[in-house]
Amino acid sequence: MRPTVVLLLGLFAAVPSYAKIVSEDVKYRDGEVSMVGLLVYDDAAPGKRPGVLVVHEWWGRVSFADEQARRLAEQGYVALAADVYGNHTTTNDPKEAGRLASSFKNDLATFRRRLNQALRVLAEHPRVDSSRLAAIGFCFGGTGVLELARSGADLRGVVSFHGGLGTAQPAEAGKIKARVLVLHGGDDPAVPWTEVVSFVEEMRKANASWELVAYGGAVHGFTNPANGTEPGRVAAYNPEVARRAWEACFAFLKEVFR
């Protein structure tokens, strides 16, 4: 019977440990303002992992941002869904969301500082390889990750999903360290082609490493199912474009983290 016992023990030893996605609230501060981010990772992944900051839409750090952090954790990254507004402030009122988003777009110093603070929190986590960091963002967050890159943050790459591309403080030549990927709705009425052209000129003058993909037929907010699929809307979900955009994002992250 001894060989059988040895064989059974060998079989049990060969069983792999299964991934368990863990999420935990992370509190951090910007002066007197307290932020509550969500850190998500696979606790079965060995060693230090690349870290990806996730920047929310203008609604604040709602479930959509947390779900994208989980999506990244399932790919083996450590993801932090940032809380840009502070105090885990969220809203479902478009007017209030617009007010909150505008307050940061009109105060780029605070916007960039909040984003860099969240990035530092991610970089300092013991599961994160601080030499391999990236950031992705959606709508307001897509604008945010571009501002993070413009600030000179030490990132391998940033990915903007249907974000605003304009800025009051264009990038200085040579300051952008991150590779930049913009995933844009080709028919986005919120980001006209004049803004796209200005962004391209900015990136060229800044000597940045950048790519822009424009998806025909896609409008604003094309990754979020909550936007619905009704035609004629400013923001609408496009499942096929969302799939292709995520594939482009994952391929980009894999490349920049080599």
C-alpha cells in the first residue's frame, strides 16, 4: 500500500493554489481631505506585481471603477481604484457630477496632486513592483491619467478610455515619461475632432510616445453598460468597441511592463 500512499500525496501536492481576488479599502490623505480607494489583487499571485491605478468617471468612485480594478486584478495586476474627489464622494446627478469634475479640471494643480498621491499609495504597497506602474481612466478619469502623464509621473504607460483630451497646461517637451494610449470614440460629441487634433499636436511637440485609436460609430462612455445602447445619445455603451478597447489596453499593458 505504501506506493499508493506516496502516489496520492504526490497528487495532492501537484494541485495548484487557486486565485482569490481580494479587495480592501485604502485610506489616504491630501492635506485635510481624506480619500478612500479600493485596492484589488490576486492573493495567489507570487512576488511583487505591476501596479495599475484606475481613475473613475465623473460620478466618483462608484462600482464601475471598482469593477475595472477587479478586471485588472484578474489579469495579475495590483489595481487601486482612486478616490479623486475625496471622502468617497459620489453622485448620480449629472449636474453635480459636472460640477465636481469641472472643479478639478479648472484646478489642475489639485487634480494632478490627488492623482500623484494615489499613485504613491499604490507604489508603496508591499505587493507592488514600484518600477512597473501604469494608470487607466474613464471619461473624467481618462482626462485624469493624461494630466498625470503631463505632470511627469514615473509611469510605464497610461490608457485613456473616452477621456477629454484638452488641457489648460499642455505637456512640456520631454516631460512625459509614460507611453500614452488614447482609446477614443470616433463619433464622440463631447470630444470634437478639433480637440483630438490639438491633442495630437501637443503630443508631437512634447516628443511623447503616444498612440490614438478612434473607433468608428462609438460615442462617449462606450465602455460602461450603464449608459445604455440607445442611438443618438451623447454617451452610449458599445459592447463590441468596449471589447476591442480592452484588448488594446491589455496588449499595451503587457508590452509596457516587459
